[in-house]
Amino acid sequence: MAYTDKLRVVYGDYTLGVHGEGFDYIFSYAQGGLESIVKNGYEWLYRCPKPTFWRALTDNDRGSKFHIKSGSWLSADMFIDCKETQVIMDGEVQKPYAPDNNSFGGDVFADEIIVKYTYETISNPSTTVLVTYTVHASGKIQVDVHYNGVKGLLELPVFGMRFIMPTLADKYIYAM
């Protein structure tokens, strides 16, 4: 297939496909995240990346009973729920679900696709995390993560994104 300098966008009932020269990405509405990254024929994801709040315990944690005091974050880590998905194509908010997405016929092209997932924790009180994926025509994906702290939550062990990959990566770029 011949690609242009734009992204080829495919609206599905449960997924959004974003394609370009040497890359194919699939965003899942049902799973609540980026479901597939294929770059130069290699699959780089095993599961959808999700926000993470828990880490391995240290001896100091056990001694201070940190796991008892902040253990609810383990549940929040395991059972986070995606509450909303938003798709923005070239600055315009889209209606990605059927029947609205049935209006797209043939190939749809874009300079930039932004997919936002809003997650809610099962902690008490609950809080939200906004994960935004911005895909540029070059294939570069920018991932922005925003944790909305709430007064009354227990001490947070860690905060980040968990990317589970099927094979080892030899490098990555992390920029703030």
C-alpha cells in the first residue's frame, strides 16, 4: 500500500487504526488503551498500557507496614477502569463509536491523531488519570499522563505507566 505524508485512519466498531509508512497502531475502545504497536513488522505490545500505582515491597516497607497502610493502591493498580475515550483528529473531536463512525467511507487521512483515555481508580476516595496519546504523521507517539490527586488518599507507592512487551527492548527514550 502506498502511504502519503499523512496518517491513514481506520474507524472500527471497537478500535481505531492509525497507519503510516512502517507503522501500524491500534487503539482499543473496549480495552481502554493502545492495543497494538507494530513498527517495521515487529509487535511491541502484549497488553494495553495502563497507569500503575504499586511497586515491589522493600524490607523497609514491610518493617513499617507500608503494605498495610497503602495496600489499597495494589487494588487500584490491578482493577483500574477506563471511563471515557476521546478521539481528536486534526483538532476536531470525533464521534468514534457506531453508528456515528459509519459516516466515514474509504480512506480517512490526518496530520495528527490524539486519543485520550480517562481512567478511574477503585480507591476510596476515587481519583482519575488522563492518558493522552498523540500520533504524528512521522509515526512518533507522544504519551502524556496526568494524575489528579485527591485529598484523603493514602500515600502513593509509585505512579507511572506499565508497558508490557512481548520481547525485550534494547533502548527507549524518556523525556520530560
